[in-house]
Amino acid sequence: MQFQGQAKPPVGIVFDSGMGSSIDGALALALLYGFDGKNEARVISVSVSRSNLSSAAYCEAVGRFYAGAVNGGFGGVGRNLPVGLSVDGKIKDETPMLSGPLAKLTPEGKPLYAHGIHQLNDTAEVPALIRNAFTSQYDQNSIAILAGPATNFAQVLDLPRVKDLITAKCRFLAMTGGAFPNGNPEFNIKADIPAARKLFAEWPTPIILSGFEIGEALPFPAASIEKDFAWSPNHPVVDAYKAFKPMPYDALSGDMSTVLYAVHSQDGYFKLSDPGTIAVLDDGRTKFTASPQGKHRYLILDPAQKERIIKIYTEVASAKPVPRAPRFPRKEKELKEKELKDQELKDKEIPVKPSEIKPPAPQQ
Amino acid sequence: MITGKSLARRTFLRGIGTTIALPFLDAMTPAMAATTTKAPVRMGFVYVPNGMDVRNWNLDYEGKLGELSRIMKPLEPFKEDVLVLGNLTHNNGRALLDGPGDHGRCCGSYLTGMQPRKTMVDIKAGISCDQIVANQIGNKTRFPSLELGLEDARQAGDCDSGYSCAYTNNLAWRSETQPLPPVLDPRALFERLFGNGIALSPEARARQSKYRRSILDFVTSDTKKLEINLGPTDKRKLEEYLSSIRSIERQLEKAEKDNAQIDPKMPKPYGVPADFAEHFKLMTDMLTVALQADLTRVFTFLVTREGTSRAYRELEIPDGHHPLTHHQNKPELMEKVSRINTYHVKQFAGWIEKLKSIQEGDGTLLDNCMIVYGAGLTDGNKHNHEDLPTLLAGHGGNNYIKTGRRINYRKETPMSNLFLSMMDRMDVHGEHFGDSTGRLDGLNLS
């Protein structure tokens, strides 16, 4: 039964990435928290397939930053969700875009970007985290985003009864991967080919891919990093950007395009291919075969939308978080009060006489 | 003289209306057998309600147990026999869009691992892990399982925001729609264990008690015959065992006498001691005998019902337990919650001491048990369901569970993983249970 006391909240986003491979992942997370802050989406799960504590720690630091941990002023945007970490991911290295921001200290010598991940058990078991996130969503009110190798989502598919759950709760999976209609092997697919094949074969909802060509055609401008993020003297995404490559440079934005499509799929930012089926070749290339019954599509860039896309990228990713009022403060308070009142009334009730309680029948 | 013959494990002392199973004796091990008879492994769950004051439950370290937290302190003498588990989660105790009712959900999901249906009528949860095991191995013992409790509680009606009392007042579920209510009355349990299984009415029992002798008197003849064939160690074990049964009888008689003097009309099951600690001890004493005599290998013990507002006047706490847990971080209320939590652990520690004192084979009865002690809510004030207060007592037979440690698992690790691993240890193997994602690593270090 779904509790009927509230209207549906904004769509819930399950975000899994290989955080650390490209600055694109950090920008995508910033964009996602930007949409969260605008009440256009809710981040309900964050996990990483890079088996490195710094990858999870960076994600948590960004989440806390948007929750106001740096200067304590932002309030409701972002949450201190546990971050899932793959223990058997195919990519494991720590990269400068992770180590750079995490190494920064305050004048007092404390980490500038606070996080609570110092050992493996500070992170969450990924299949349980993602499955549990879906269980608490209204039907068809969540979207899965994959901005990295498919390692984690493939493992989620091994859980019992999970495909029915995903079918019920999740509209579609948006992922960064492949190259369309043809192209070279793409990093996310090539990093874990068995997982990608499993995902394409078994994921129960439609899958929408943003191929390499999309991110390449929509460079995130370095000027935005210098200008639009300046509201904060310290920003974990800016510091990651600067640590990733010598400035100035424009960044690929494949993961950002995936986030944008997921949250605004109906707003015409991208065109979609016909449906079809994607196969993964042995060298990591993707092969799309059109088919009316196919569940896979890929994004097609409409040149007329390019300026509009870059504009929303820069505006939302760099947006300063603002305190967000509870959606239903009065209703939630009333429900809590009713619950306590009901309990008080019950506590005053006379207990049932023992004669009314039948002991269980002897089992032998 | 050494012979290849041994005493059958299922030997009973019989008398009129009485059947007393025997504990595990050396004589039950064939002297020249190629393999020795192993004591069975027992599995049980002791559940305390309303979460805990986690400030005083949690340990801030992992690995070998050092100083225990305030609430666990009564277990200090037995810390080499317990394993403290951190970060286990019951996702199906969470609201999952079903709104208020964490008490109903957390108890209904605790051993089932399933999301209970929010209803007061057509209840549905899942078959609990104890009953899955009982179904598989219950034919080896007189009782497939025992369900015990201490608090009088109804089985129908609304006990939490639209959740049936069947969820808050039961731990064991025989099927997804059939909970097994706990036995609350010590006399009823005694008669179930040692009588013919029929609980007498208070009036009939009163008539009988006028002429009552100890049940041991009815089995004197069998006892004497048995003793002839026992060695000195077994004779001592038998004497201690029968003495413990006699002790239980005396406790029962005292409780019944006290109750009659206090208030003969009180709506409390006949024979329930007025004192919580006495009641706890009496029930666990009988449970000990049941485990010792292999009457059952599976049990659940709902210390008090979930959401209870029982007052603990013996601790000079007149406030209800449940309202206290909504303490809003007021120190004076939190202090009372901690004292109640500690009081529960103290009773549990007393029972652990008893289990550890009973020799069984080369070890103790506790060595062959694995008993979960825990709550279905983490913090009664927050109503959260992650990092549930949980410890495992006993070694699960053959020194399987490496105790004396604290393990902090990864966040969101399902509690069902622990139960799946325990079921394995009971030789009941399933692919998954509840919302499990796999087995729980680290219980055994080898």
C-alpha cells in the first residue's frame, strides 16, 4: 500500500558513477544537486563503481557541501545519504580530481570539504543501497542514472525480486556510454564489458544512452568555473575541475547530458533515436540495431538546442543552494501528533483478559 | 566396564501425566563409536522494544571487545561469549510510503525480513526465519519451536497507526498470515514442557495443587533405574538438572501464592510473577531446561511487546517506556530510557550466565547456542531502522562464531543477511531470506 497522505514528490534519482575518471562526473553531480535544490528532482541514492574510498568520500563531500556543511548556511538542499562503494570495481585508482579537493585544509588544519568516509564500513553496500532507495519511491517516480561502468547496476540485478521492483518504481535508466550510431570503444562500456552486456540484456526498463559524441559536442565552458561558481570561495567541484587538468579547458559533458535528459526528458533538449537493441562487441564498441520492440535508444543532439543546453548546464550546476522549505510541514506535524495521540489513547486502554488469549496449540 | 552401548539421546523419565526429557549426558556418547554424538546447535531471538538510547549502547571501536558501553555493561563477565554487530539494517521496517507506524513495522519485519501490510484485518508479513528452521528440523525435537514473552498483549485491533496488534505483539510467524503468540504464563509453559501439553484452567489447577507433589515425585522410579547406569559425572549432571526443574516448580508456586495474596482478581495469567525480573528468570529457566533437554532448538522471546508503555516501578520509573523514548533529547528522560535498556540487558546477562554454567559435552550449553539480542528500532526517538542495536551471544556449536569482538558492517547491510547465515548454521540452507543480499561475512574467522 502506498501511503495516501501526500502528493508525489519530485522524481527520485538513483545516481551511480565512476567518480574520478573525468571531471564530467563531478559536474553532473553538481547539476543534479542543482535540480534537487530547484525541487525538480530528489537525490535518493549516490554510489560509485570506482573501488577507491576517495571516490565515495568525494561524493559525500559534495553532498555535504550542498547540504551546507562548509558554511552551514544552505539548509535543506542535499542530504547526508550514505554513499555506496563497489568493492570489486574494474577501476580502482585515485585521481587528482579526487585527491586534490579532499586534501585541502582549512586554516585550522581540518579538511575543507567535510566527509565521514575513512574506511570501508563508512560506505554502503551498493546493491542494498540502490534496492532500498527504489523501495521507498512511488510507482514510476524514480529514474536511474549511470555515469560510469555498469558494475553496480549489474550487481543490483542479481538480487531476488528486484526486476519487478525496478519495473514498478523506475521510469527509465539514463546512462553515459557507447558511441552512436558508430564509434570507438567508449570508456564506461569498455571498463566492464560483462556488466554492460548484463545491463543491456536484463535491465527491465527502457535505457537511454548518451554516447560519447554528445558530451564531445557540448563542452562545458571553463569560463563558467571561473565566473559562475565564484559565489563560494571554496567549492569542491571547482577544486576538482582545477585539479583534473591545467586551466583553462572546456570539459566533456556526457554525464551532464545524461542528468539533464533524466530530469528534463520531456523538455526537448535532445532528440531520441528509434528504439532498438544495443549489443556490446568484444572490443567495447556498441552496436545499435533498430527494432520496434527494442528498449534501448540513444540521444541525438539537435544543434538548435546547443546554446540552451549549455545555458542550463552552467546556471544549474553553479547555482548557490538555497534553503528549501519542507514540502508539507503542517501535514507532517499533524500526522506525528496524531500518531502520538493514538498511542497515548491505546496505552490507557484496559488490557485484554488473559482468558481471551489462547495459548498456541501444542505443535506435537 | 566399557561397552559400545550408549544411552539413547531421546531417553525420557516418565510418570503419570509427566514426561521429562534428559539433558545431554556423557552416557549418550558411544564409548567406542567412530564419531562422537555432537550436541545440537540452538538458535534463538530475544527482542526488546522501543529501540534504545544508542548513545549508551554503541561502542566507538571495532575488533576485540574492551570496555563495554553502559547498557551492555551487565555482559562484561561474558564479553568473550558475545559478538556485537553494527550497521545492520531492516529496510522493510522503514515507512516505504506507508506513513506512520514504525513500531508495528519494525516488529512485524524483524524476523520475517518482509514489509508488513498496513492493516488491522487481513494481516500479512512473511514466514519468520525461526519458523523456516523449525519447519525443517522441528521433527527432531518435541517442540519445533517455543515462543515466549513477558507482557500480556492482545492480538487484534490497532496497535500503531493502523497496524494490527498482531504485528507489535508477536515475533514468530508460522506463515505470512499466521503469527505465533508468545506464551506468557510460566505455569502454562511448565505444563507444556513437562505435562501432557494441555494447560489447565486456574480452577482445575487450584484443585490439583491441593494435592500436588513435585513432578519429580512421579518419575522417581525411572530416575533410580537410570542412575544405576550412569557414571559420577552424569549423576551430578542429572542431579543438577532435576534440581533446576524443582527450583522452577518452587518459583512457580511462590508466584502463584504471591499473586493470590496480592489480588486474586487481577487480570494477569495465573502464576505470572509480579516482579519483571522474576518473570524473566522463571521463563528463561524453563527455556534453559527445554534447550538442555533438547525439547526444542528454536525459540523467540519477545521481552515486552513493541511499543509497550510498561512502567518500570522496580526502577522507580513510573513513566511509560514508549512515551519516554520520545524524549526529544531531554537528558532526564534519556537517562530513564538508558536505565530501562540496561535493566533488560541485566536480565539477559543473568540468563547468559546460567547457560554458560551448564556443561554440555566438552563445552557449555551457551557454546552450542546462538542467541540474537536486539531491537527492531534503533533510536526510539528517531524511529530509524539502520544500525539496529544487535548482539549475538553464544558460539553456534563447535566454536563456530568467533565472539569477543565488535564488527561494524557496511551501511545498509540487511539484518536478513545475519538470519540467513544463522539458518545455514542450523543446516537449513536457502538462497535468500527476506531482503537479504547474501550471507553475513565475519561471523567465523576461519
